[in-house]
Amino acid sequence: MLKKNILNLVLLIFVAALTSIIYFSEEKNFELNKLSTTSISDIHRITIQHNKNTTELVKQADQHWQITQPVSVAANDFRIKSVLKLINAPVHNQYSSDEIDLKKIGLDKPDTTIKFNDEEIAFGITNPATNLRYVKKGEHIYTIEDVYYPLLSSSFGTLVSLNMLPANSEITKLILINQTISKDENGLWRSNIDISADNINKTIEHWQNDQAFGVHSYMQRKSLGEVFIYLKDKPSITYVITDTDPWLILARPELGLEYHLDIEAYNNLITPQ
């Protein structure tokens, strides 16, 4: 278990490093042509195909991104911004489809593609001499920095929001391990155990603001309890507690996801005193 957790942490650091590289890579390549002149602000739908798995994302009216397939869950907006930079990625070389062997560069039957609205980009292999990746857009082949493919080919959880609740959520009730928190007839937060109003408010704030340090594919473990979060005008959310050592893991089996948090979150979210 410890080895798996360490591996998860290493993968998280790796993805974060890739995201940072993508974010800043354009500055050193400003003199190069771009893969497309499409404006990022015009993109409202993203479809990723990788190894026959499909991930679809839609930009909401509030400008946050929502994953709609394979499940409906809020997306990690920062990482989606990094994905969006692909559409304007600096191009190092350009070829026509008839002057390069598509099979040799993995673009005859690509296993990874991404669509920005209806504009498709297919991924081939990397050039071993330059470490640049071949991509196909329309009838042309390009080479670009290989900082996008690892993000698209990572586990699905990489693109999921680290927030415990959807953006702009308003909590109406919490059913935790040791208490139930809800509003009374005067609109004031109350608990069914002896806990101060300040600590109740802090608990609400933690649920609204805390983030996991990683989201991963769900691994079935023994349930250590459940917590229920009721939201105004949104479906309620149930988290299953599946681990508390060395950190807190809150799972959503129906989504096939689990959220990893520092162990301090247990007292802040699960059993506030």
C-alpha cells in the first residue's frame, strides 16, 4: 500500500511538472509558427480518444470545464488550460502527408487523438533524434514539443478537478461520521453535538475550499464510513472513507475515482470537534 501511495505521489509530481512545462514552453518558441490560429477562447468542446477510451469535456456558462464522458464530474481547469495550449503549439517542422511514411511515425492508425470543437489533432511517435512528437492535423504532419501527449495519455483522474465539491456549490446539510450539520429555522448553522459556531463555519469552509493533492482510479477497499454532502440545486455527493494511513482517501465508487488528501483533512472534514 505504501509503495502504491508513493507511486501515486511521484506520478502527481510528474504531471504537475508537465503542466508547468506546457504553460511556459511558448515563451521560448515565440518565433515558430503555430499549429493553428484558432483562438482558445472559441473552444467550447474537447474530445480525447486514447486507446479506444473517450473523454469528453464541455465548457460551462461560468467558464469552468465539465467532464461529460466517461462520467459527469468537474474538470481540473488548470490542466485543461494546459491541454488547450496544444491548439496553438509552436511547430518545429512541417510535412505534407505524401512526403512522409505515416506508418513509420505512428500516424497511419493513431491510438491518440484530440478534437477542439471539430478540429482534430492525431498523435504519432516521437522522433528519437530530436525528441519532438509527430502530430497530424488536416493533410499535414508537424513536429512539436513532446509536452502534451503525456498529459493526454495519463490516467483519467489527471483531468478531474481536485476540489471536493463542484464550483459555486452551496452546502445545505452535512452528515458526517460524528454529527449532522444543518441550518435551523433562522438560517443559522447548527450541529446535533456540542460544537462551537466557529468550528461549524470552519467545517463548511473546508468542504467548500479544500482540495485533494491527487485524484486516482478507484481501488476497492474496506469502507471506514461514509459522509453525505447535500447541495442547493445540485445532486448530493457521497464520499466513502477507504483509508486514513498515511493519508485520507475519500472514494466515489460510482465515478470510479478516489481523492487523496493530507491526513489533517480527516479532522477538518470528517470529524470536526
